[in-house]
Amino acid sequence: MLRILAYILLVALLVAGAVWLADRPGQVSIEWLGWRIEATAGLLLVAVALLVLLAVVVLRLWDAIWHAPRRLMHKRAERRRASGYRALSKGMVAVAAGDAAEAKRQARTAYGLLKDPPITLLLAAQAAQLNGDDTAAHRYFTAMLDRPETRFLGLRGLLNQALGRGDDKAALELARRAHLERPDALWPAEALIDLQVRTAHWSGAATTINEAVKQKLIEPPVAKRRLAALFTEEAKGVALDNPDRAIQSLREALKRRPGFVPAIQLEAEILARRGRMKDAKRLIEQAWGAVTPGPHPLLATAYAAIEPTETPLARARRFETLAQKAPGHRESRLAVAETALAAGLWGPARQALESVAREEEKAELGRAPTARVCRLMAALETGERGDGNAARRWLAAASSAAPDPGWVCAGCGAALPEWQARCPHCGAFDALDWRAAPPPPVRALADARAATGASAGTMSPDADASRSVALSLERRPPSEALPFPAAPDREPGSVDETEAPGAQVDAARLVN
């Protein structure tokens, strides 16, 4: 609308000017070089306008002729650039699709058309990797280091190659360079920490973690947990050669993660080896009675190792004292039961085990207690009453019972016999947690009955029960549970004639 109004206003002004000139024709006379020109003012203005228009046309034509070669070259370069980026896009799509031949072809096309821009180096390197040409890929990644805009990507490519061939030394140096190049990026920090842990550069890993916290790449709680793992792993490496340094590292770990069981367990072992028995006992007793970690089977193992030569009866009495730090706790009762079994104190062992079994059976809605409790009940039936049938039923129940907790990797799910800072299976750092591993697959009912029947005819109850006690006292991981499948539930109200009378926890209710 505004344009229409402006156009109307311009036409009105031109018409008004023409009318004004027509009302005032006037005369103009020009004498130049013997020539005399006489005309009206209006005609002169029209002639001047035509001359100006002619001059503009001539100048435009001259400019077009003069700059034609340059413009042709510019248009040709634009077409090449468009074709090059089109080839680059196709090459990236081929890389994503895993088409090595197409990626290599498009990389060559893009390289020829674009004349070595930084992005073509990346495409060429990826195409070489798809073709399995690590030498060419290494050459392209190295060339990327010469350009500031591609240096970071080049370092990442070279780092991945070093990790792929297992060259930790070169990978560590490349990770350091990448971290210095971009200290605010997450992957260089994570890669550097992992490599420093892998190569036992503990102080460097701690420094990198603290820098990552400052850059807000790692949350402070996660950093504290990782630092605790670092210091504990460092202490494991120097525990025998430099126990003072190991204890110092363990206390640094406990500052950042109070109640960290591996650190407490290792410190107690070091103190006991140095003859500081009272300090070792006090450390575990304080941890046993604390809210975190509280009673834990690994602490019980360390507590037993403090006095390796004591009699079973003395150990049972000592564990009764320990259990009073957290009376009623499941682990306190199981610790008392295990030491009482080893000492032949059947009454306290049965009282503790049956209370735990009742609670676990109720929590599992009628299923058998955990495998550890089932094995201990089998040992109790054999040791106190010599009841091999009841022991076999408990051992059969252990195979399908809830698994015992252990160190399980959160990354790959592998169950490990002891804590480590890095999972040996998947390499994940600080990924081990104390929890129950996934239960083993349940075999068919016919196989379960056949296995249970075969074990009844061929297995020695006393020998198997002794093995069960040894497994429980040594705190073996859940993966070492006895491999007998569970037998089916009996009909309600049926009674097993071989069951020992007076048992408060009826194993026959749980398995055939």
C-alpha cells in the first residue's frame, strides 16, 4: 500500500513539473565553437536526461565487458563448491551407512572439488577407517593437527586409534593434549581419567577429577566417589611395601566416602599385619555399629582375620560382642550363626538362622531364604542332627534361592570375587556395587527332580555340608552357589517323614 502511494505521489510530481514547464516555456541559447543552439527550457532538460541515460548504458556495458572473465571464474568456482559440498554430504551419509567404497569415492570427489578444506580431511579419515586402512586414516588425522579448527577432532581420531591397538602410553599423551586443547569438554577428561587409572597414575587422575569438577563436567558427589576409589586402589598397590602410605590413602578415601567397605577392610588388614590388633578391631566395630556402612559380610571377614589362630569358641564369643554393636541386624545374626556353627554351638546357631530364615521367607512370599542361609541351614542340620535328607533339601533350595550379594559391575553385570577400581571385563571405572547378581536360569521341573534324586543317592551329606560351611565362612560370591536346581513345592498339609522333629523352620515346606 505504501509503495502504491509513493508511486502515485511521484507521478503527480512529474505531471506538476511538466505543467509548470509548459506554462513557462522560456528560451535557452548556447554558442560553442561557432555553433549556436536555441531551444526551450523543457526541450533542453529532456536532452540532458537522454544524455545521462546514454552515459549510464555505456558505463554498464563497459563494466560487463571488463569484468566478464572474473565473473565467469567466480560462477565456475561456485558450481565446483556446490558440487564439492554435495559430494561431502553424500560421503557423510555413506560413512553413517557403512558403505566404505562410496565413502571413499565421495571423499576423493570432495577433496578434488573443494581443494582441501578441513572437513574433507575428516571424511577422508573416516572413509579410510571404513576400508580398514589405518595407515591412511592416521595420515589424515595427523594432517588435521596442523589446522586449529580440526586439531581437536584429529586428536580424538588418533586417540581412538591408539586405544584400538592397545598403546596406552600414546593414548595417555593424546588424551592430555586433547584435555589441554579443550579443558571444558567432557570426553577428553573422561578418557584421561580412565587412562591414568589404567596406568596407575593416581595423583594425575585425582588432579584431573578435581579440574573436571571446577569445569562442572563432573558432579561433586560423583567426584568424591571416584576419588575414594582412586585412593583405595592406590592403597592396594602399596599395602605390602609401604603400609604407612597405604593407610594415609585409605583415610583420604574415607574422608570422601565415609563407610566405604573396601577401604575399611583393607585398613583393618594392614593394621592387623602390623600388630595393631586393637586399632583394627576398633575400626571394624565402629563401622559395624555406624549407620554407614553398618554390618557387612566383608567386615565380618576382616574381623575374623584379625585373630587367625584363635579357637572357634573364642571367635564365636568375639563375634557375639561384635553383634551387640548392631543387635537384631541380619548380618549380626548371620555372623553369630556362622561362628557358632564352626564352634559347634548349635543352639545359638539355630536361633539366629531360623529368625533370619523366617524373615526372608516372609519377605519372599513363601520362597526359600537366600542361598547363603540355605547352605548354613544345611550345615546346621548335618552338624547338629546328622540329618542328611534335610541337608540335601536345603542345598537344593539354595540353587534357586535369592542370590547372595556380591561385587557386581553396573556396566556389564559381571560378578567379581573382590572389589576393584576398574572392572576387568568391561574396563568401567568405579562401577562395582555390592548387590545381588542376577539369579541363574531355573531348569525344568523334571531336571530338578532328577538332580535332587541323583544327589540323594550319590552325595555324601557330611562332605557337602562341610563344603557349605566353608563357602559361607569364606564369603564366596553368589556365582559359587551349589548348582542344584530347586525341587517343586509339596501339596499343602503333607508331611515329610524324614524331617527332624521340632525344627522351627521347616525345610520340607520349601522343597521336596
